[in-house]
Amino acid sequence: MLDRINALLKEVEVLHAKNAEELEALRIKYLSKKGAINELMNEFRNVSADQKKEIGMKMNELKNKVQEQIKRLKEAFEAQGQSQDEVDLSRTAYPVALGTRHPLSLVREEIIQIFSRMGFTIADGPEIEDDWHVFSSMNFAEDHPARDMQDTFFIEHHPDVILRTHTSSVQSRVMEHTQPPIRVICPGRVYRNEAISYRAHCFFHQVEGLYIDKNVSFTDLKQVLLQFAKEMFGAETKIRLRPSYFPFTEPSAEMDISCDICGGTGCAFCKHTGWVEILGCGMVDPAVLEANGIDSTIYTGYAFGMGVERITNLKYKVSDLRLFSENDVLFLEQFESAH
Ligand code: PHE
């Protein structure tokens, strides 16, 4: 019996299999119920007591060896299988699926292009801000409701660390170390503590505009915005300015454009008014100029702020804001040929 075990030990030392089927056959040959090892086990009962120890140890050695070898072969096959998956040499080289640009990036880029042609440069600021740049320097009263917990994300135990709720904070960031003339646009992400739905999200994107110089008037603002609307939505587009209120502009207005969907005749999208709101704007409040180190007796300025999602919704007729942040390829692929 000892000889047979030794012979088997030699045999399993050089065990090899070409494929998974051969490996399975080996497993059955040695390890199954009717396999070689079980057969030896059955015979083991008849081994005399004085040999039991020696033969028992040899049998254990054999069993461990077989298990080890089969495991090694199995792992080798698995590794091979994986590397075959990684490099599929039979695959054709073309066509290669190209990624698509995100609709919000496309629209932000287009907005930047339009204002760049009108002489605006890009300014940037942090998304994690302090109260001064988001609110106080922008002439928000101490008790203004926008500071309320419901709108602003605060960092726990750090009342002066907030996520900016609008890109107007970048106005202040620019003014604090630049003297006029200033002509910038500030694209960026903003955060508000809103319940997420098809029409609201806890973060979205804005593009802020700021122009400060001598003799800047509301007429200048209106002309720049009209030009923007025509370039963005087509030469036929009309604009309408409605009086509004913002703490940092005086006078303030909200701008509507003639509805792109019905052409102004009235539809469900424009709630049958023929107009849709796209941005807020106004003349920079002298208090804001002063708070940021600019002499309001010499300079005047205008500012505007628009939502990139809103403009994208209009331009591409996207009706659910959540689509912008879900990374749904079927949605994103629709923008492949947009530019
Ligand atoms: N910051 C305003 C908002 O988030 C938009 C705005 C910007 C209005 C600049 C006027 C001037 O709603």
C-alpha cells in the first residue's frame, strides 16, 4: 500500500491539465467519492495497527498535495480567462465609441463664448465661502431670509463656513482686489438646501456677469443682455425686463425671453404667457461698491446672474433637472452631435 501511495505522490507532483474539463476529470479521479484517495481510505481500515501511523501520515500528505495542485491549476485557468477578457485580439479597431460632452458644459461654454466676444474675461472663486463674500459684502441685511438654514448649507460648528448660494460672491472676490474698469463673467456651481425634484436640486450652476466703469448705465445692461439672448436663442428672440428686487442691485430686474417653444404665442411651457424668465440683473448698489472698496461717486456698474440649467432646459427642452446629475448614458448620448 505504501508503494501505491508513493507512486501516486510522484504522479500528482507533475499534474497538469489543458483546460477546465481536464481539470475536472483530475478532480474526479483523485478527490471524488470513488476517487483514488477515497479508495485508499477504505483500504486503510484493514491496515495493521503498527503501520497505521506511517501510512496515515503518507495518505494525508497525498491528499494535501492533490488539493494544492488542483487549486493551483484552477487559479492558473482563472487568471488566463481574465487576461483573455482584457485583450480581445479579435475585436475590430473601429468604430470607437466617443464620449459626449455634458449638456451643461456645452451651454456654459456657449455662454462664455458669447460674453468673451463682448470683452468679458473669466473670474473664479471658491465654492466653500464665508458669510462676508456671499451675503454681507453683497448688502444682505443681518436678518435676510436667504441666510436662513433652509436656503444655505452651513458647516456644523463653523457658522462662517458656508457653501455659496450664488456666484455673486465672486463679484466681491473680484472687487476686493481689482479697481475698475472691471468686466468679468463668473461661471460656477452653487448650492441651496432644497428638496430634490424635477425642478429643484441642492446644487446647480450659474454664470454671473459684472461690469463696472465710469458712466455705465442701465441701457448698457439692456443692450448686452439683448445681444446675449439673440446669440443664445436666435436672432428673432425678444427680451422683457420686469422690475424685481435683489439686495445687491438697485434698480433690479428679472429678464424674460420670448418663449422659444411656441414663438411667443403661448404654450404649456411658458404657462401661456409667451415669456420665460432666464436671469436676474440690475445696477450694482452703491453700498456694494463701497463695501468692496470701490468709490461709488466715480463708478457705476451692472450685474446679472443666470442659471445654466434653466438655459439648457430651454435650449434642449430638458424637462427634468435631475437628468443632469444622474449620468444616464442614454440621456447624455443625445448630446453627442450638439457641437
Ligand atoms: N444672485 C442672484 C440669484 O442667485 C442673481 C443676480 C445676480 C441678480 C446679479 C442680480 C444681479 O438669484
